[in-house]
Amino acid sequence: MGDLWLGAWIASAVIGFGVLGLIIWSMVKYRRRSDDEVPRQTRYHVPLEVLYTLVPILIVGVLFYYTVIAQNGVLAQTAEKPLEVKVVAQKWSWTFNYMEEDNPEVGKVVHEVGTVDKIPDLVLPVNRTVRFDLVSADVIHSFWIPAFYFKMDVIPGHPNSFDVTPNKIGTFDGKCAELCGTYHAQMVFTVKVVSEADYEKYLKEQITAGKTGEIKAPDAATHLPKRAPEEKP
């Protein structure tokens, strides 16, 4: 996906500067040179018309081809058993359910519920495939981690999923990329990619804090802001 993103930017830059260069060239070459009120008229130019019809079609076709290849690769689910994280999007935060019933070190579903006032953490182990199962408790949202070069809509009544394997330890930003209401801008989360040992430690800390069991649809009263926005007179 990163290669596709970089390639699309390079192609856009080449095309953009090429068009700009042609505009400047035509302005210089065909600037007014006489007092004639009406310049020489060209009614049609078949080769040129064929060229500027076929070139855009070719460009779109090439970008479409590589996009489909990259997208199919990202959406293809691994045959191995991944770490499953059920993501619940709600107005206006996120809930992360770590489905770890089969993990002998954990044996429970562990959750983290975010609110507008408390940014939730999404903790992932490095070099381990994670499957995100996305569901919405209310309206359409969009699950986006810019550093992963991928986002997916979270649609009520239509679960989506994709696999990803984080390969770099670090802290990254996540957010909703779909305008979803009053506090859309505050619908963010923090992604922490850590070692396997630190991941297991985090899950045990959540268990100690009593954050066990799957949360399918958090109570709206628990994740709305503590202070309502001031009403305009």
C-alpha cells in the first residue's frame, strides 16, 4: 500500500508539472505577435484530439490496475490464526475488544473503551498479524491509521474486516475519517505497537482493572463529553 501511495504521488507530480510546462510553453510560443484582432483559427486536430483522449484513459487504467492489486493484497486474509481485535465505533470514540479467549496467557476478552474526554489506546504486538473486525454502534465512521496507509469505512449493519502486520515498534495516531457528527474531530485514538512481552503485560493490566468481556455497544451516556457545547444565543 505504501508503494502504491508513493507511486500515485510521483505520477501526479509528473503529470501536474507536465501540464504546467505545456501551459507556460503555449503562452510563450503563441503569444500575440501582431495587431491582428483575430488570431489564426484551428477548428480541429485529429491526432492531438486522439492523444489527449487516450493518454488520460491510459493513466487511469494503469492507476486502477495497481490499485486493485494493492487493495486485494491488503484485503486478503491470512491463513494463519491472527490476533483478532473487534473495533466498535460509536459517537464519538472507539472501543477495542481483544479476543484473547484462546490465549493461554490471557484466556479472556479484554476491552478498552474510549470517550471524547479520554483517548483510548490500541495496543498491538509487533510482527504479529492483526485482524480488525469493524462494526458501528450508530452512524457511518471510518477507521484510519495514517501510518498504515489504509482506512476502511465502519458501517452500521455491515461488518468489515482487514488484516495488517505492524513491523515497527512505536506510537502512531488513529482517527475517524468520516464526518460523523458534533464531536467528529475528537474521535481519535493512539496506536501503540509494542513487543510481545509488553503486549501480554498490557492485557494483564486490563484484566486487573476489570476490563474484561466484549463490549458490543457502549452506553452513550458513558462516552459523551462531560461538558456539553455552549449554546449560541
